[in-house]
Amino acid sequence: MNLEKWIGEYVVNLQLCPFAGGTLKDKKWTSFEIDFKDYRSIEHTFYAFLKEEHAVIDSYFLTSEQLIKWEDFLFFMHFLEELVAEVEAFQSIKIVGFHPDYKHADVESEQVHYSNRAPWPLFQLLHSEDVRNRTKLMDIERVLEANVETLNGYTIEALQIKLDDCKR
């Protein structure tokens, strides 16, 4: 799994996330392969993220080939959201999911689903404070509009080839 290639060649090159390039360049991310049936290990990884110094790591990526089924992925996303709810008073966490078959609700353009597609199932954990600090000077609606424009400029086949290239 070449997560760095996906971040750089897919997310950054398509400009889907305005601060992914800095996170990648500064190596302020880490990833963990998880066994989604090993809840104790998942909780340990989650709580390690809560304790992480923001200046050192701002993104944790949790990956699992076991979550290739969309239903399993959604179930696990719900599990992570419950973990976040348990610690909400302690610290606010943002979870972003990426999946090979990701589907946004109520979206007409098939290409737009590719904003949250990755070659493998994965979850990005972010500290909400970091997200707020980074986005307070940008027009988020404009970023989302730009993503739609960018993705609609590609065919489905071209976007899928970009994703598949990240597997190599």
C-alpha cells in the first residue's frame, strides 16, 4: 500500500485538499494498518492520536483491506464516530473516510464521488482545531466548488486510472 503516492499523486495533484501538500512535504502524517475486528488495538491507536502533539503529526490514516466491502466500511465509520462521541468533551476529532467505492449521498455527478475515493479503505483522523485553524482563511465553499469543477473535467475512466496507478 503506497499511501504517500496516493496523497501526492492523487489528492495533491488534483488539488482536492488545499493543505495536503504541506502535510505530505513536512511528513506530518502517519498510517496504521488495523484489524477492524480488534477493537482494543483500534482504541489504542485512536487514543494515541488524541495524545499526539499537533505540531508533530496532524493526520493519522487508519487502513484496512478487511473493509473492502462498503457495508463493513460504513459500520467501522460508525464505530469511529462513537469513539469520537465518547471523547468529545476531551478533544474534538474530525474523521474523513476514503474508499474505492465511496458514494456521496444526493450527488448527481459520478465524478464527484472520486473526491473521497482511494485505492484502499482508509480513515483520516484530524484534530478539529487544526482543521479550523487551516480553513479559517479560506472559502471552503469555493474549495468544494473547485473540486467539483476539477473532477468533472475528467472521465470516470481517467479518474479510475489515476487511483489504480497509486496501487503500483
